[in-house]
Amino acid sequence: MICSLPWVHLSLQARDDAVGIRPCCWYLHSSVKKEFPNQWLTYNDVKRIGLTEASNSQVLKKTRQDMLAGKHVSGCQSCYDSEKIGNFSMRQNFNSKFKLDNLTEDFLHLKYIEISLDNICNLECKMCSSGFSTKLKKRDELVGYDVSPTLAYDLDLLDTINLDNVELVKVLGGEPFASKNHEKLLDKFQDLSKISFIYNTNCTIIPTDNIIKKMQSMKGLHFIISCDSIYKYNDYQRWGSKFKDIIANAITLKKTFSNINHFMFLNVYSLLNLNTYNISKKWFSKNGFKTSSEWERGELSAWHAPQWYEDWILEENDCDEVRNYFSYRQYNENKWKQFLKFINITDKLYNTKLKDYNPELARKLEIHESKGII
Ligand code: SF4
């Protein structure tokens, strides 16, 4: 199964416990670490050898060789899974964009970069971690998660690879508009009018005038705006954000840039807000906004929920998307207890009560969880 990305794309991040260079963000860290225990490159390895050499690492060459030979690539399991259930995969998406010939095991040239600038963010989203927001260090410590150090990508690493063919850059954080690295990244490119940029933003910060000018000169802009359901349901999960401000800022961005090609809200559904799937979809559609759903797979995933939770959600949100999410559900008592504990700890930390934000969920937990958490 050929995919164009391993020949033209690099996904880069500064975390040293993760794979430091990947052919895309769907490519599974865990599979790579398992299959190539002594060969996968950390961020520090990439810093030592530079991006040109890293793009031809043993792991990436093997990925390309296996694709050319029609072999299974374990790192690409997410694409296989997505295609199996009839969803569009990252591979299909980019094969239609980048049509390549005469491929060998070597990296071709860099057309598309995805880069995580740092883990500086102004929010403390419940399903996120200190790896992506330094503001979550205290919470992660209280909950018992690993606490990530402050990270920042060394952008001078981009000087170690030819950027002349780059036509697309995806900017991730933290929050890109809160990052000091953002402007430095833009200044790495000679001519922004040849490059389109994709921004994943929480839309709580409007960029400075100087950055706005640079963004206005780009070939195109794609905004993917994180907003997890509506009103108080969003505000509880995306802690620190206010739904009304996100929408107002989104409208400001739309008015500020005439070079927007793509503008979409990304709604992450988790145990905390899945009961609002339908009302959220309806609100965004009624207000003329496109949305895409993302399904929390970590600690707040509905995969761990008991049967009553699935039955309750489907009462008012019965559709293929939600049913597909539940098709991976396997009740895990420990993880479910962790979730209940998580609500208690975070409510105490932020001086909140779940029932003030998602009263329907709070009521159901009171009924079904004998010890009660509210
Ligand atoms: S097949 Fe999918 S996971 Fe593999 S490199 Fe392509 S897009 Fe990434």
C-alpha cells in the first residue's frame, strides 16, 4: 500500500520520549518503538544528525522499502484501520494531493512539514496533557500522570534541510498563537506566497499585527479550530476557554484573512461531553460552520465506559459516527474508576462542579455510581 507522505513529508516534535521524526502524525510511535527498538530516532538524535540525514534514517527507509514491496507497515495501522471501516485515511487524503513517480527507498524532497512549535498553551483542556500545555503540569502531578518538561522545537534545525520545495506547513503547539517560536518559523521561509499554512488553534488568541501581515501574504490558510461542543460543555472540557470568545475570535479571523481556503471546527468528544454530540452538531451546522469530530482515545475515552453509559449516550445520539466509536468499547473498571477520580481531583483543583457544566452527566453518574462523585 503506497502512501506519498514518507517521500515528501516530515512530522516533527521536540518530545524526547516520542519518535523525533515520522512520515506523518498518524504513524504510530508505539509500533515504531516496538519494531525498531534500537533504531528509532529521538528528537536529540535528530538534532545531532540534522533533518536531511534523519529523513533517510533506517526506519524511514524501511517504511518506504516495505511500501514499494507491497508489505504491511506496522506504523501505518491507523490508515489501514480507517480504510477498513470505510473512512477516509490520511494516506488517501495525501495521495490525491501529492502524485509521485519513480520512487526509490530514498526521501524525495520536502513538500510538507508538520511541526509542533512547543508545549506552551494558555488552556488546560481535560483530555490534554503537560506534553502539550505546560499549564497542565500541576494537574498531571495531582492526577498521577507523567509530567512533561517545557519543550521548544529548535527551529534552526530547519536549516539542515532544503526548504525550496515546501508548499504546505502544518503548525501545532501548544497553542501556535501563544508561541514565541511561531514568528521564527515563518521567518524560515523566503517566500510565504508560495506556501499554504494549516493552523490547529484553540482560537482564544488573535495573532499580533506583525504576524497577521505575514499570514495575509501566505498562499493559503487552513484553520482547524478546536472547540469541544457548545457553551458550558466546551468550557468544562477545554478549561480556560469560553465558547462565546472562541466563536467571536473565529469570526474575527474569517474577516481578517482573504486567503482562507479551509475553515473548520474540530470537536473532540470524550466521556465528558459525548452526550452533547447531537446538539453540538446541530448548533455548528445551524450557524454555518463546518465541523469534524475527533474521538478521545486516552484516559477520557468512552472506550472504557460501562454498558449503561453507551445505552444512555445512544438514547439521544444514535448515529453511525457514535456507534463506530463505541464499537471499540471494552469496559475497563480501573480506567472508569480513574475517570471518576479525575473528575473529583480536577473539580477540586479548579473549584468547579461537574453538575454546573454538564448536569445530565452528573445526574447519570449519581444514579449509576453507588458511591456518588458529585
Ligand atoms: S499510510 Fe498513513 S500512517 Fe502511513 S505514512 Fe501514510 S498517512 Fe502516515
